[in-house]
Amino acid sequence: MEAIEIIRLIGGEFNAISSDVLSKWIELLRPLVSRKKFGKLYELALALLVCHKLKMAGQGANPLGDLGALGIGFAVGSVSEGGSSISFGANQSSNLATDAELGLTVYGVQFLQLRRSVIVPIHCSAETIEPVPPYPKKTVPVASDKDLGGVKVKPDSGLGVNEDGSLYVDLEAIKEMLGKGV
């Protein structure tokens, strides 16, 4: 299914928008969605992002009428009857600042959920290595019937191979790379 068909299906509130205008929104936002990362879900991701941006631009239905124009994309936080008060809220504590806008519409939240299901971030944590001169080599055993082997070591990777074929971390090379800002 193409993005425009998905928009018509999931974003019924945008049915009054012409296909030509929707196509322009799709082309505008297409570079922001990775076909490679989303794979089979690419058109859905693109459609959700278009719906989000349309909603943020003030398009589509607004259940609060003209009053809702103040809170486009914001959820109603509270409603009072005596004294007539409506508060809008946008709880963004669970979103990073770069993703905060996506949390303002249901379509943006769905886009985030979809993105989180297909793009898993890499979290690195490392202990600080404080080698003592002369920076001893740390070795990895040679491949055997119990251990995997065949590791290729690229030049300037900070790794080396001993004469017996074992892999080691070349702390001097790493220290030099860090000094160069690599």
C-alpha cells in the first residue's frame, strides 16, 4: 500500500485534503524516513510522519473547535465546568528533546513506536582503561575447535595479532588515535 492510501485509511480527518497536496507533503518528508531502516514498514512510517506534520500544521479535525486551535497537537490536561477552564498538556518526560514534537500528536507517537520497533539504538558503556606503562598487551586465544577464529584486523584499528595468531588490544595505538581525535 502506498503512503497516500495509508494516510486516507488511518488519517480520515485529512480526507478533505487533495491527493496533490498530500503527494507534496509525502515528497517533502520522504528524505526524513529511511527506506532501508523501516523496510516493509517504510510507507506506513512515512504516512504517520505526514499525518503528524499535517496535524501540527493545523490541518484535520479538531474536536474542540476554534478553542482547540490553541492546543493543536496537545492533549487536554484538564477541564473545569464551574468557571469554564480547559488546560492543555504535553507530557514529554519520556521523549528526548529531539523527539519531543513527535509526542504532540497521536500520529507522531505511533511513528515513534514504529521507529523504536525497527531501529534499536546502540548503547555503549565502557570502563575507563587506565593502563600502566609499558601498556601490557591483552590477548585473545587463538581459534580452536571450541573458539571462533578468522578475525581480520584492519590497520589503525587499535587491534593486533601476535605471532601465535592471538588477537590483542594495542593500547599504544589506541592512545595515539585518541590523541589525534579519531
